[in-house]
Amino acid sequence: MGLTFAVDCGGGGIKGSVLDGDGTLRAPVIRVDTPYPLPPELFVKTLLELAGRLPPADRVTVGMPGMIRHGVVVATPHYVTRSGPRSRVDPDLLAAWSGYDARRAVTEAFGIPALVLNDAEVHGAGVVAGTGCELVLTLGTGLGSALFDGGRLAPHLELSHAPVRWGTTYDTYVGEPERRRLGDAFWSRRIRQVVDGLRPVFRWDRLYLGGGNSRLIRPEQVARMGDDVVIVPNTAGIVGGVRAWQLTGERDEPAS
């Protein structure tokens, strides 16, 4: 299997490291601020520069925000903006990212097999047990989600863009700006309300709450969510880069 260069791309930062076949870090995680504006070419260049600071790898796994289908960007929320999350959308960036074959671009730039998925899907690959229906929600700049059935990745749904109340999307309702406005106590209560609302929709066997803000959920709210809800570390976004190949049924070969 060799070594995997795993990258977790967010709205505020891009983190990467190299892992062995068991998912063990072979180098410290390196983080750089996400540059803006961010056309696809600069995105790939940033990944190359990050990899240049780490040991060489045999394949690449990239998790990035948005709707990604078969390595092609259908939509991405942050990278089409002029100066980052919640800023104005740039029409030229919107056009450049729409339909961008990120997997092919990364494969060609690195010269090794590449896998490009939604960042919550890679995160989920690092934590799911592989049995039953497992939902992963990542809490950070916005809300990420991934669904697994029997250890297999289900088609991605942009739950973050669905309205939760009064025309407000989940992305806005539980994202970082709202956490800062509300404070952790009220925001944690809101997370529990979201979990309660989604439970009858998914009927999961287990729900994993990850992402950088999951650790800020107050313990009393976690306790009220139930034993089928688990808080997982944000490092899963990197560690999942190895197992993601298995859970998606991909092989270590370039996209055709």
C-alpha cells in the first residue's frame, strides 16, 4: 500500500501529513492558511507546496468542502469567494470551480494516484465502525456530512444547504459565526436540537460529531444526545485518508 499524503482542506486552513498503511502518522501534521482568492490552479499549487515539506508518498487523498462527485467539483462553498467564508462570491471563481476535475488535476500534478472527496467523507472514513447506518457530521466553518451504510460510502448529500428554520440553512445555523455570536453554551444546545431533529430522518445506528468545533460541545448536551452519539477527534480528517480508498471501493490507480 505504501504511504499516503492526506490533506484536509477547510475554509480557514489546509492541513496535511503522510501516513503509512495502518493510518499512523509518519510526520507531524502541517497547516497553512487557505489562500484567497483561490482559483483551482492555486489550490493544486498549495497542495504541492505542502507535500514538498513532507516525506514522499505513493498516493494522495484530498478532502475538500462541497459537493464532489467522482472527483469532480459540482459546487464548493468557500473557494468561490473573494476573501474566504461568508464573503462575496466571485463569478469567475464560480465558473472555474464548477465542473472542475479535481481528481484528474491532482493526479497529473503529483504523478501518483489521487482520490478527492468531500472533507466530511474523509473524516468519516477515519472513524466509522463499518457496520450499520453511520452518519458523520463535522462542525467547523459550516456543517459537513457523510453517510455510510455497512462501511460503504453513500452518495453525498449537501445537508448543510438544507433549510433548518426560517429559511436559515444548517451551514449558517450551526457554523462558526453563530457559535461565536451565541457562545458555546447556547450553541451546544442548538447542536443537540439539530441532532434531535435529524434522528427520525436518518435512523442511524451511530452518529459521529467531528470537526474542529465538536470538542466545544458542552458535556451536559452530549449526555442528553444519547449513547448512539459519539464525539470524535478532528485528526480523523487526516487519518481517514488511508481508509477512504477502501470504503469508496477505489484502487490505487489514476483516474481514466
